[in-house]
Amino acid sequence: MQRRSFLVLGAAMAILPLSANAEVIPYYPGLVDERLAAGETVLVDFWASWCSTRRAVSRVRDELKAANPEYEANITFIRVDWDVFADEALAQDLAIPRRSTLVVLKGDEEIGRIVAGTREAEIKALLDAALAEAKA
């Protein structure tokens, strides 16, 4: 039993730094609609804690946000746990094909999306499009 506890604790400690980003809001049903109704530009990140692509996307996104504080100041970042919400209305309405999908929304329009893309230039272009919409 002690070995199992040790393994669980070790896994939790490994994941903790990846989930400690306070600027990313954990999703709950209705959150995206609330933020869009408030006039915010929203980047929705469909992720899974075990996904290596998601880790790469998160690392690049966080580096870009650190390099340009305008992203954080003007874009609402919402993280949707794919393992919990893949079959929920949000994922269905947006036709999300898989985890590691980023979608930018403003009002009732989709500004852009990336599916399983990890390239910095691609993610930066999406953040730039979101920032332009937020400032428009």
C-alpha cells in the first residue's frame, strides 16, 4: 500500500507544475458562454494531463505569454479537460476532433484554431489573431 501511495504522490508532483498556471481558468459548463457574453476574447484549450502534445503546446503558449504581456492582459485562457468534457456540448458545438486543440472565439465567431500543432510560429499567429480581435 505504501508503494501505491508513493507512486500516486509522485505522479501528482510531476503534474503539479504543469497545472500551476493561474492565468489559465479551468473550464466548467457555461464558462465560455459567460466570458463571450461579457465581450471577452477567449482561447479555449482542449487538453489532457497525460498528453505529450499538450505539454509542448502549453510550454510554447506560456513562453509566448511571458514574452508578450499583452496576451495575458487581453485574452481569456480557458482550459477544458478533454477526459472530462469531450462529450459535452462545448466540444460538440465547436466540432473539436481531439485533445490538444486550441480555439479562439470572440462573440459568436471562431477567430482561429490549431489541432495538435506545436510549432511556435503557428501558436504565436493564433495568439496574435486573438489579440487583434480583443483590441478591435
